[in-house]
Amino acid sequence: MSTTPYWVSAFLDLPPGGFERGVDFWQGVTGFTLSPTRGVDGEFATLVPPDGDAYLRVQRLAAGPGRIHLDLHVDNPAVAAEAAVELGAHVLVRHESGYVVVRSPGGFTFCFVRHEASVRPRPATWPDGTRSQVDQVCLDLPPQVYDAELAFWQPLTGWDLRDLEETEFARLLPPDELPLRWLVQRLDDPRDQVSAHLDLACDDRDAETARHVELGARVVRVHDEWTVLTDPVGTPYCITDRTP
């Protein structure tokens, strides 16, 4: 049975006291609505696009700073988890509802789930005519685990890996119908573990940045092709010049 994901969802894990602010911000950024909460303590919800299938979700953390984790949608989470263990991962939770929480060799937490989804939503069009979309996840890899993480994710997903020459980036190549492109970045400085952030594509980076700042984001750095920001609860992300 294949362990290749047929869909990928990104979870915005929001810190205690910041759930409502974080949800309001990401609803404003995406134009998505919020599902009813679920979970024992109402800690989970889905950002629901106006068309296509959901791929962004939110979680209220019990402790700690905001972060991103991924759900890999597969035919059999238990089988996929065993394949991940053979590649160097560790299983953290085998939940009675069927999902499995796993930690990659470099310390990135993700889940194997079995939720049906197949239709990628269209970009949002804003009143000024510009468009944008959350369309990419970037795995931020400390240098000491970079090679090990690539050697984990490529066979686990079954996707081709392409180095982007003379840069600190490489790209995993999921099928076009998946909602999130996958970028991997070699960080300059060692960190304790792998993290991730989300990227948006847009027609007009200046206009999109101004819209985000009005919603409560803070600009951190401006590069030639992307801008680094943090959301109102401190989670970093980027706005890029990619066409939605």
C-alpha cells in the first residue's frame, strides 16, 4: 500500500490566549470561513474555502508558542507510520480515532490521517482586483539535520526532489492538484529541531503586505522576491511574488 500523500493539510497551532486573534487574522488573510470547533476541549477547527476542499486548519495549543504542523492524508495511517519509522521517525501517538502523530528524524511533528479531499481551491480575489493564496509550506531545516531530513521526506512522500542551484533551497514536487507546494530551506544557524512556515502567492506583493499589516501582521524583512512577516500571535510566514 502506497504511503504517498493524496492530500496535505497545514495546521496553524495557535498559542494559549491567541487562538481567537490568530483565527480572525487567518480568516482575513484567506477569505475562508470557520467550521464549528471539535475535539474534547473544542481545540480544533477548519478554515473552509468557498470552493474546493479544505487544507488549512487551526488548533488551540495548551502551552508553548505558535507553530505549524502538517497532516499527510494517506490510505492507511498505520501503514504509513510504520514506513516512517523505518526511515528514522518516531511515533508519538496512535489515536483511537485512527490518526497517528509522528516526529521526523529532525524533530518535526506531523500526522498521518485519512480524510478524503481532492479539489484544490481557487485563489481569493480581493476588492482591488488582486489575488492571493496560501500555496506553499517551507520546512526550515537546521544544517546538522538537512541531509537526514531530505533522505526522510523524499522516500516517504515518493515525490521527486529538485535542488535549486546556488541557493539554500530545494523543492519536493507533489502533484499539481495538491494544495501546498513543498519547499525545503537549509538554515544558516543550528537549531534544536525542524520547523515550518507557510508562504502565500500573490499578484501584488506590496498591496498584499499592506492588507496583512492592516489585519495585524508585522513586517520582519523584505527580500527581492519575498517578504517575511509574523502574524498577530508571532507565527512567521512569507508573502512571495509567485503567481497564484
